[in-house]
Amino acid sequence: MHSSIKIANFFLEKAQADKKGLTPLQLMKLVYLAHGWTLGAYGRHLINEPIEAWQYGPVITKLYQKIKKFRSAPVSYPIEKTDLSFDEEEKKLLNQIYKTYANSSGVELSAITHMPDSPWDTVWKLWGTPSVISNDLIMDYYKKKYEALPRISAT
């Protein structure tokens, strides 16, 4: 497992290489989506911090505290010094998350994480804020999404 800051730094490095910026909202949603898809695809945690249901979506408090000062401006890279070593599964998934979602605005990413019956939606409706979104709930949701992806036949 990794810190949310390390995962955020991965995405910020990719964005910097592409000569674009990521706002705090985009970054928070990318880290959340990466964690969710890792749970769904591989059955293991990507980050080692709790995720809470806040009014405007899932939030990782430690990451939020580091990036909130940027408000709606792009976040500077690195947030804090971290190594960017990942195993091959993690690198593959993080690259896919970046490729799939990094061109989406913060509002578009929020719409994805706020879908009806999503982990955030479920917890928000039941308990309000701030309530922890369990990794089991996140894993169940993203496992169903992962299993619904089309598979390429070998024949």
C-alpha cells in the first residue's frame, strides 16, 4: 500500500510530462478512482488511508490537507518528496487511470464518483458527512464494474 500523496505525485508527474496541470479536485478524484479500480481488479488496497464521504464527494483527508491551498489552480509537483516506485500491476493500472480520466474536468470526475449507488452515494445517503467509505464497499462496486468490462478473446 502507498500514501495518497505518492499516488497523487505519480499523476502530477504524468501531467507535467504532458505539459498540463491537475487541479485539487481532479487529483483527488484520480487517486480515489485508482484506489477503487485497484480494489476491483486486483482485490488489494492501493492507498493506506481512509476515504470519507464529504458533501462534494469522496475525500482522502491527508491528501486534501496538502492540496487545498491550490483551490482551483493546478497543483504543484511534487506535493512532497516521495519515491515513485510501483510494482508492474500498479504501474499498469495507474497509467490506465491516467489515460482514461486525466483529460476529464474536476466536475466530470465528480459526476463519475457521485453516480447513483456508488460507494460515496451509498454512504452519503445513509450517514452523511464525514463518514468513512469502507474499502469493502468500494471493492464490491469496482469489482462489478471490472467484471463488466469487455474481454478480448484469444481465438
